[in-house]
Amino acid sequence: MENEEQNNESVKTQPPQNKKKTIITIPSYQEVINSTNPPQNLFTPSQSFSQAFSFIKSSEFYNPPPPPPANPPTTSQNPTLSQGGEQNVGTASASASSSQSIQSRNAILVSQRQKGNPLLKYIRNVRWAFADVVCDYLLGQNSCALYLSLRYHLLHPDYLYYRIRELQKNFKLRVVLCHVDVEDVVKPLLEVTKTALLHDCTLLCAWSLEECGRYLETIKVYENKPADLIQGQMDTDYLSRLTHALTSVRSVNKTDVVTLGSTFGSLSHIMDASMEDLARCPGIGERKVKRLYDTFHEPFKRAVSSHPPIPETPSQKDVERSSVNEVTEVEKDTEDVNKRRKKETESTVKSALSAAFAKYADKIGKKKNCSSQVGETSVSNSGAENSNSGQLDS
């Protein structure tokens, strides 16, 4: 204990030693760049491929290649080479012809007659190329088209007939693409329609060159596609077909179809149901019942009336009846007026003729009276003269 205390006191009494100061020097940017060495590349690429794989030659797996022949090929080998060259040329020509045939299948072949036709500018979505074909546009193996302008048809009426006759029966689909570019289209279009129908051709009328080009593109695109794409897709189950049939009636919806189907069971029972049976179905009012019943019991051939139909409103039946009666009365009045006018005209003609004949008879009667009066006066004068002469003689 005493030793420890002495040691502590000696430590306390010892003077403190001077501590060394450490100074950190920060190098400048230039010193850092100069002092750093570029990193060593792990892979140093060689200058060439032979230098990179030169070590393979020293291995046991390497065999040197055979030396090249000293003499050039003899002339006996020329025929084989020429045959090989001909074969190469033949294969190249065959491949070129096959590529051309593939391109021609996917393109519209245009006749040389159509050069300069502005329609070609509007064929944009399908490739086309000139070729020696009979028709104007070859759209496929069994389809073609003839282009006709109505203005050209008015100048050359027999052109379409001779062009169709050139096609013969080589195509299943023969389209007459008619460009309507005149104002009076009734007579020329009738002639074109008759010619197309008589020769089993399909007539497509277009009112612009762009529309003509779109027709040609569409026929070419749908060349190998079935006609079922045009038909509307409809489900094959009975409920969907019943819905499609009954919803064609106005104001009948799908809920009503389900109600009618569950109540009656089939379309034939719905058609045979009376108005009372239809009215018992929930959700079907008087208007729907009447329209359904009228649809199922209306005759296909309607009686054509000479007078225009009068619109019916269910809230004003009495007014409509009175209006119908007024219309019939007005028609009767007009008929009576027409009859009276006819009678008046007939009476006026008769009265005019009778008046003319009366005047003529009066004139003739006056003349006769005058002549008779003259004769009587002459006779009386002659009698008076005779009496006077007798008196004088006596």
C-alpha cells in the first residue's frame, strides 16, 4: 500500500511531456493527377486474330493445312464449271421468277389499257403492277374488274358489251366498276345495268375515283376470305334467337322477352296467345300488347288506300272520328260541286244552242209572215181594183 501511494505521488510530481502535432497535407488536383498511374488492363486485345490464337500452333492438336495445288485447273474441268454456272443461273432465274409470282399474287395486275387512268393514283393500300391481262384489273385467280365511265359509255355504247365478251367464262367474279361522272344518269345507268345483268356481271357504282380505288382494294384484300365475315354473328341458343325476333317489335325489351318466354314457353304459343293472355304478363302494358298482337296478326299484303293515312292519337279518338267525318263530307261536297259544274256546263251549252235555234226560227218566221202579208195585200189590192172596175162599167 505504501509503495502504491509513493508511485502515485511520483507520477503526479513528474512534469508533463510535450505531445507531437500531426499535420495532414492535402495535395492539389494537379499533384493527384500526376501521381496516379493509369489502371492496368486485365485484357489487352491483340492486333489480329492470328496473333490471338497463335499458341494453338504449338499444341499437339494442330495439323498444318495441305499445300495449294501448283498447277492451275485443266481445261477438262471447264465443262463441269460451265454446267455448274448454268445451274447457278437457272436457280437464280427460278428464284427470281418465284419471287415475282409471289409478288404478283399479292398485287393487282393492271392492263396496259389503263395507263394514264387517274384511278391508279387512288390505289394506295394494295400494290399494283402493269401486266398483259384481258381484263382491266385482275384482282385474283377467279376475280376481275372492268372499269367504265358513264361519259365514255355515252360516246361508245357498245364498248362494255365487247369487253365482257372478251372475258368469256374464265372468271367466277366479274365486276363492272362504273364511275358515275355525268349529271343525267337515268338512261345510261339503265343500259349498263341491263348489260351487266344479262352477262352475269356484278355492277358496282362509284361517284368518285377514290371510291373506285377503295372498291378494288377491298375486293383484293378479301380475295381469300370467306363470305361469312359479312354476315352478322348471332348466338345459336333459343333464347338469344327469340330475343332477336321479339325485340324487333317496338318498345319490347329483353326483360319482356324473358317474361313472355317463361310464361308461354315458345314463340308459336306467344303468337297464338290472345290479347288478354298477353296482358296478364307482368310488365307488359296495353301498348305493348297491342303492338305484339298487331305484329302477329297483321296481313303481309296491306290494302293501299287512295287517301293518305291519318295519324292516330289514343287520347283524341272522338276528335279523329269527327275529323274523318269532316274529311268524308268535304270529299262528298267536292264531288257534288264537280257534278253541278258538269251539269251547268251541259245546261249552258244546251241553253245557248236552244237560244240560237230560237233566234233563227224567229227570223225565219218573220220572213214568212212578211211574205204572206205581202201576198195578202197584193190579192186584196187586185180584188179592190176588180170591184172598182166593175162599178165603173155599170
